[in-house]
Amino acid sequence: NILSNGEMDKDGAAGIIHVEDGGIYYVDGDTDDWLGDVSPEPEQVDYPVFIDPVPTPDCGTVYREAPKQSGGKLIYSPGIYNEIIYINAKDNLIFEPGLYCLKDGIYDNGNSTTFGRGVTFILLGGNIHFDGNSDITLTRPNDLKDPSDNQWGGMLVYAP
């Protein structure tokens, strides 16, 4: 599921957002300007949707820097990233499975490929932005625990 206790915006005239075996729910705003292929249809709810208390993320102590280009791929490992992750045109970015604590978010300039299976992004600051003509495939883990044994399985992006 995609769940926002606030407003969600999708800009642009094309693109695909697909939630497999789930739904898209939001509290504020509308989806009249959501162009492209969005499935299932986003559903507005009348109240903030609260799930079981979400724990305070334990990001551990492993700080990472953006990797250098290697064989046409940028491979990211789980950890804490203090700087924004920039994805430039023609980048081929791979997120290895695990927990990513992002202090400034992710910014994709478009025309790139991003892949991550079994990843959870804890958005401590900034936002996640993908521009047009990018191929983005991200899946959440089924079972992922942080150093304090908090379970993050089932969560792709969490913004405390």
C-alpha cells in the first residue's frame, strides 16, 4: 500500500505508478491531475490513517558516501546517507537489500534506471523525487529488522 496522512502529488503527463496487491490512500488534495498510468485508483479517506505505532528508526552507525561509477553501475549499500542521493541521466543505480536512512532524500534527474529489491528508505529529511523517462523498480522487504530489532518488513518508504 501507499499511505499518506497528508497530500500526495504526482506531476507530469506520463509514467506508471503500480501497487501490486495493495492500494493507494491519501487524506488531503486530489488526484485530478494525476496523468499516466496509476493503479489501483487512489482513494481519498476522510481521516488520518494511523497504523500500529511505528517505532523510532534505529539507523545504526554505518555512514555511507555515494559510490563511484563501476562498470556502468552505481551500487548502494544499506546505511546512513548524509548527502542527497543524486541520480543523473543514464545512471544505472542498484540499491542492495536493507535499510537506508536518508538525511536529504533522493533526486532523480530522469532518463535513468533504479532498482532495489527488499529495501526500506527512512526519509529523515528532503524528499524522494523521480523525473521523467526513468525506469524505477523498488520493492519492500518481507522481513527487515534494524539494530534495535524493530521490524520494517512491509515498508518501502517511511517519513517520520
